[in-house]
Amino acid sequence: MPETFPLEMPVLLTLLAIGGVIAGAFAGQARFWTFSLGAAGGGLLFGIALFWVIPEVAETSGWAGAVALVCAAFALIAALDMLLMHTGHSPRSGAIAPLLIATSLHCFLDGWSMRALGSQPVTNVAVAAGLALHKIPEGFALGWVIRRTLRASGKTIAAGSAIEALTALAAFIEPAANHSGAAALGAWWTAGVLAVISGSFLYLGFHVVVPERKKRGVVPLFAGTLAAMAVVAWANR
């Protein structure tokens, strides 16, 4: 596998997300800037998946195999997310456990993705930027939702921070886990891991744009960052 990010970057992302949790815990409602950041981050991650990660998967499995693996990963993540979300997470009812589990899964994948994608300087910067723009509104939304259920800001911050800390935890264990997986499965382990990362990035992009597409600036920001990633990818061919 490629050279990984230093651990300091995932830790910084975790701290940014925790800052979002704290802001969300004390906010009356979500603000426009959270949607704007999410749209820009979604466009970056979508572009990384399309122009860097999927081609890397194709080097091992071929293009047909790469598309199949990424689609399967996308479908699995989407199915898990929809299952958890529709189990019941209304803040008014207090049944938000499925939402917290889904967010925990995304946080874990964020940390793992950052350390796993370290092969190219451009990818390093884009992944860091995309995840940073994604983590702040994620933390804000998490803090806001938990606050409406727990009613106590201290408990909200503690719960949200524990979930966001999974980003740093996943980044910490990724090198050793990846080494073991690669030793057992070889290049197909790499292809599978990259397919899951790509599927999660694509899902995050859709997850940002589709529900918030009617909000001002969301679609143009997403499309603009995606187009910028296409230009950068073409320039670095």
C-alpha cells in the first residue's frame, strides 16, 4: 500500500469535528455555512473517488471489476445508512441510537481513508481538504441533534466527541490492519479497501447534494469543486 498520512492530520480533523459538535450543541439551528462547507467537501471527495481512487482500483481488478467493486461498496454503505436512519432517530422521541451508529461508521471510514490514501501529493491535499470541509458540518449537525435529545450541553459534547474520536482511532490502527490484510490477500486487499473508500466518498457526495439541493449555492459549490478536481486530475496525468 502507499505511504500514509502522518497521524497528526486525522487528529486535527477530529478536533475540527469536535469543534463542530460544540458549536452544534449551543446553536439554535443549522446555519447556511454548514451546507456550503459540506457541498464543497462533497465535491472534493466525489472527485477524488472518480479521478484517483477508482482508476487505482482498476489497476488491480480492471475497469469492469473496479466499477463493480465500487458500486457494491456504495450500495452496501447506502443500505446500512438507510437501514439505520429509518430504524428511528427522531430527536423528539430520543431514539437516535441508529443515527449515532451510522455517524460512527462514517467517522471510522474518514480516519481510515485519510491514512490509506497517501500515494500522491495532490490526493493527500485533496483528501485532507475534502474531509476537513465535511467534518465541520458533520460535527455541527451531530451536536445539534444530540443536544435536542439529551438536553444537556455537557453530555452532548461528551457523546459527540466520543463518536468523532473514532476518526483518529481508525487512522491509528489503519497501518497495522492494512499490513495484515495485504499480507493475507495481496493486491486484492488493496483493491477492496480502495473500493470501500471510493464508495464512501461517492456516497458522501450524494448525501450532501441530494437532500440539500434546493438550498442556495449547494449544487454550484458541489459542481464547481468537482470540476476543479477534474481539471487537476487532467493536469497531473
